[in-house]
Amino acid sequence: MKLYNTRKGIVVTHKSVHYLLIENNWDDLVNRTNLHRHVVQLKEAATVLSDSEFEDLLNDTLLAPIGSQEVWAAGVTYMRSKVARMEESQDAGGADFYDKVYDAERPELFFKSMPHRVCAHNTEIYIRKDSSWNVPEPELTLFINASGDIAGYTIGNDVSSRSIEGENPLYLPQAKVYEKSAAMGPCLYIPEEPIDKDAVISMSITRDGKEMYNDSASINRMKRSHTELASYLLMGFDFPQGVYLMTGTCIVPGHDFTLQPGDVVSISIEGIGTLENRVALKP
């Protein structure tokens, strides 16, 4: 089952049928106990949409699947991410930090975005003009509700300025947290059971219609469990409206690639869908 947040209300897709719900408060809805069962009940009183009505609604009014929630992120949760971070920070002497955090008991967690800075599917993401090396980071993103339960999943893009972070690990907030540096969508996936541990993430980047990058990997390569990451985040915070947690990237373009304005980044996760964004330079 999938929830879409639109300017016309909340849309549910269940078993290939689309419903426009009567309930239109995103924060209240996603924090309901046993969200999947609750939405199944809500759709009984909802308006059924035709496929064309559904497509028009998404094309014209789709928002990111977020209300008033903060977005947080975990780092160095995959071996590929560890190696990339060590490479980018080698000259600055920061490589050991990433080597140690990969094996440490406590994960790396950092604040990523306020909700109003999160980009929806088919909208622009920004790269910084003071960074010479910018990359997308495709990530399975957890929705953790106000009770601390993982209630759903979406696709996240943790856009990062690797040249800035590589200068000094203390520059991470500048490399990670800026206007339109986070994208999420296209929906909130709310399965009855946890997402398949072998689900595959794939990412392609096109430039002027030519594919510049394509790779995929399974989330089963993640060193830490979803519940472990969530539990560390919740040790220090209360989230009355819930919170989103990006879980780290397993796909990292090489050091010879950097995003350019006009690039199109397409990220897919099995069971959830595809998040696509065009790159622009932060004015």
C-alpha cells in the first residue's frame, strides 16, 4: 500500500486501485497506530479515482511524503560508503574517522533537513556552487512514528558536497545541510510486514539525454539493522509527529564524477517506486 501526499489531499494506492481519502491531515494520519490497517479501513469511505485521474493528480499536485517531520540521516552504514568517505578525506587526515565509525557500536547520525526544504518527485534539487564535487546518495528512508515504530518507507536522496566534507569532517553540516539538498518520494510505502531485506536500490544519472551513471545494490548489504538505527536516534529525541531517517547509501559514483546543472537523477527501490529530480545550481 502506498500513500501519496498531494495538494488536493492524500491518495492511497492499494491493489492497483487509487483512492482519495477524506482524511487530509498528513501528520495525524501517518502517526495512527497500525497504519496499514487504519488506511485499509479509511479507503472504504474514500473516492475511487480512475487511472487517468490518479496520473493527473500526481503530475500536477504531488508533494513530498512529509508533513511537519524532521529528516535525519545515518552515515557509513555500507562498506561502499565507508571506502568512499575514506578516499575523499584522505588528504585532510580524516580517513580514520570513517573507518572507526563503521565498526563502532554507535552509528553516525546527523540532522539532514527541515520539511520545507525537502524536494518532491519531479522537482529540482540543488548543488552548491562553492563545491567542486557533488553527488547524489540514494537511500532507503524510514518513517518512524511518534510511538517510535517504523511505520513506512520512502526513497531518499541525500545530496552531498563531497569536496567540502573531504576538506574536514567538521564541515559535514555544510556539505549535507543546505537548501534543497534532500529529496524524498514519490510515496510513503506502508506494507503489512517490514520491507524485503533483499530489496534492490538502483540509481541512474542522465545528462542531455545520455546515461552517465547506472548502478544498483541490495539493502541487505547494510551493516546495521533498521531498528538499531532508529533506536539510537530515539535515545536523544522525542518526535511528536514522527521523523524520517535516511539509512545510508550503498551506491556511490566514483571520484571522476560530479553532478552538473541539468542532470536528471533517478532512484528506484523495489516495492516503493521511483524518485526523479533535476539538478540545479543553488542561486
